[in-house]
Amino acid sequence: MNIPETVIVLGIPYTVERGGCEPDESGYCSPTKRVIGIREGLCREQEEQVFLHELIHAVLTGLAYDEEYENERLVQGLAVGLHQALFGPTSSS
């Protein structure tokens, strides 16, 4: 997956940046600044999952799901599930 430099979330453009993360975080979503940040130096799979995680935060903000925005367990579960569905191995019948 190529991480885009910009993404439109429910009609709102977000810039995707590398770096700017706090020491204890792999990424961040700033709805007020319309920025998704991803830690530099992650492997491809981690970068993809972090992007999806922060993208989910942006979608939840756009939908005004404030309680769900703070639910890291839900957001991470959705990110990992989407990553696996989109990029994981497939079985052939």
C-alpha cells in the first residue's frame, strides 16, 4: 500500500506527514489541523496499520462519534482487521 500525501475524509482534506510524533506514539490524528502523522522508521506493515488507525480516528471525528474516537481498543481492532482484509494472504478454494 502506498500511503498517500493527502486523503479526503468525508469531504475534508487531511495532509499525511511523516514524523512529529511524541516518543510514546506511532502516529496521531489532528482533526483541527487536518493532519495525520506517522512515525518515521516503521516497517511497511506497521506504517500501513498506523495510517489506517489514524484514518479511522479521522472518520470517527467526521461522523461526530466522540466517544468512539477515544476508544483505542475499537480503533486498533478496526485498523488491524482492515489491514488483514486488504493486504493479508487470501485463500483459494
